[in-house]
Amino acid sequence: MLDRLASLFEAKPRTAEDWVVRLGRPDPSRSTLAAFERWLAANPKNLADYQDAKALLRDTRDLRAELVGELNLIPRTPVAARRREKTGWTPVALAGGLVAAVLALAIAPTLITRLQDPLAGAETYTTAVGEIRDVTLADGSVVTLDTATTLRARVDGKVRRLALDKGAAYFAVAHDKVHPFQVALADRQVIVTGTHFATSLRDGRARVELLEGSVEVSQPRLSAEPVRLIPGDQVSYRAGGAVRREARIDPATAVAWRERRLVFQDAALSEVLAELDRYTDARIRLADPALGRQRVTAMLALDGRGTVIDRAAKVLPVMLKRTGSGEVVATAR
């Protein structure tokens, strides 16, 4: 622990807390800022670590304010007053000293834990294949989890930090300018204060769709401007890759799955079956790949009587038959 505290005073910062101390000094030099940018670029996780270290610093400032208030309530006896005059200790100074002592004992293990995982202690929410679930967070935000999704959330009044590990989620974010709502998605952060948007992470590709309000998608490099979205915008990216703007979405149908339905408008049958495949344990296969080029416009309910395959068979222009191996084969009608 002493080695880690000593690193705060080294000439070359190595960790997130080192950089918080260095950049907290007045007028950091250009070379310092350039070194900080290189440190951020070296590892996509460094930005989240730095943000978490700054959040911990704010927590310690709150602790100092509480100590000042409590110490000022202590009755001042003449003897105590004379001792303060002699030693120069005041409640503010004492509070500062106590905070320093607390930091000396606690900041290293606390930061080590947080830097290992900024979402340490977060709630984990999951859905099974075919399940869609609504979750209300502590700040009043509502998250709808799509099929086969894992989401971690740490929302405690001071921090609103989440991570989508896999699957897809729709967010109706409670407005709060003081505490931005941050969703880690691959190697980026989606940052908002109050809006409606959806994210997904499948096969290594991240996607963000904005329905209402505005969001920013951070870039791996500090010098790069975040990508700002307006309603109807859709972007995608892979870890380490550039953010790509996709075709604009129709907010009314883009995340119809949260209403327990899928909506397809002039979509290739192969795309329809691939989307349907996510809601069932059975693998769906086209008997004739040429069928996949057929265009489909349909609405499919994700809940109701029978299985999702049974419901799909009633609205899609193909027959869906189960095989003995549990596979579902799509053939021409």
C-alpha cells in the first residue's frame, strides 16, 4: 500500500489516481496533457478508471465537509480553546488531517478494487433466451432487457454507471444533469442525462439507436470529439474501430421488441429468420438458401399462445418444421 501511495508523488504518473493528482494541479503543461492522452490511448479501460478515480475524490470531499460540520458542533471549553490556540488546530484543519489519515489507510485498497472493476458491487440483471424483462433502477430509470442479455448497473444516487455485456437493452433514462447516465458498450461509453435510446452488443459489434433526446458516444482517444446523435440516428462499431453511421431508423418500429413484437418492412427472409433465431433455442435453417432473398413485411408477436416458432409459421411465407435433432427447417410453401 505504501508503494502505491508513494507513486502519487513520482515524476511520471502510472495509474488513474496518479493522473487525478497530477491534473488537479494548476495549469498542467502541454507535455503533461500529451502524456495523459497517450496513457488513455494505451488501454481503452484507462478512461473508465480515471473517471472512477475522480468520483472517489469527490466522495472524499463530501466526507471532509461532513467532518467539518460535525467537529463544529463540539462544545468549545476554555481549556480546549487554549489548546487550539497553542497548537493551531481548528475543526477545518482537523477535518483535513482526518481525511488525509482516512485516505492514507483506505484510498489504495479502495481504488485498487474500483480500478480492477469500476462496476464492483453492481447489480447484475439477466434474461434467458426468449425472455424480455423490464427493470426499474434506483434513480427511476427503466431498462428493458431483450432476450439473452446481461447488464450490470451501479446506480446509487452519486453514480449512474452501467455496462451491457451482451444482448440488447432499451433505456428510458430519468433526467439528471448532475449525474450523467453512462453505459459501457464494448470499448466506448454512451453518455446521456435523460433520454430514450437502445444499445446492443452481438458478435462483437456494438450498436446505439437514439429515439428521443440526445446521446454522445465517446471515442477511445481523448483528443477525438465524441459522436453526437440526434433522434433517428443509429451508429455501430467494433472495439478499436471507427464509429459508423448507419441508415436512420424509424423510432416507432426500431425497438418494437420492447413491446414484445417484431416488425419487418420489406426485409430479406434470411434477416427475418436470423432475428427470430435469437428468441428460440432451436436453430433455424433455410432448406434452400435462395429462399432467403424473398422480401417480407410482417409483424410477429413475441408472446402469446404457442411457441415463437408456432406464431412465426402463421405469418411468414415459409413452412417451419422441427427435425429430430431440434433444428427448425424453413421450406417453401
